[in-house]
Amino acid sequence: MEAVSILDEDQCWNLLSESVFGRLAISVDGEPEIFPVNACASDGKIYFRSGEGTKLAEIAVNNRVVFETDGFTSRIGWSVVAKGRARILTGTKEILEADKLPLKPWVPTLKMNYVEITPDEVTGRRFKFGDEPDRYPV
């Protein structure tokens, strides 16, 4: 295994489907912001729940977002980035469908809104830790 390897799209979606936590990057008043979110991936989309506030307000104005999730052990790490468009679910049918997803708030706060991210691009990398290359080869 190389120190850094590029993941193909299927590998990225497999890791996304196993992830329950990530970071949502958006632009708030022209400034970048990152929010931790519990999320899940299903059928080529990423979902999270949110209470009223900055995330929802900004998505309503600028729906371009980036979602990142990662993981690591003592030997390997990985990161997957999904760039796309977010939308707040409003239809009764789509909300009922989203409510079937394994997506429950981690803390006891009201998160009544579902957000769906449709990625345009999904990329990822895997990292092998240790075995530092020789800095002074002969």
C-alpha cells in the first residue's frame, strides 16, 4: 500500500455509507464556515438533520456545499469529500422517507429539518501511517 492512495468513487461511497459523522462547509455572509453534523448516505445522496439557524438560512441563500468525513486507526486513515448542492426537504412524502433513515440526533435538541446533499463530485484518499520515507537517500 502506498503512503497516499486515491480512492475510486465506489470506495468513497462505501466509506460514506458507513459514516455517521462529518463536517458541512458552507459560505456564511461570504465567509467560510464548517459545522459538525451527524449524517448518513443513501442512494447517492447525503442527509443530515438540523434545527433552525445559520446552516439552514445559508443553504436557502447559497445551496453549494461541501461535506467531509474521515476515519483512522493507528495504521491507516482516510478522508472523503463530497461537493454538491443541498436542499431542505419540504414535501411530506420526502420527509417521511428521510425519517426512515438511520439518522437520529446525538444530543437532545430539536432538529426538525432534513437536508439532502446531492453530490456533483466525490473524491477520497487513504493514508498509510508510519514507515517514514528516508529523508537522505544515498
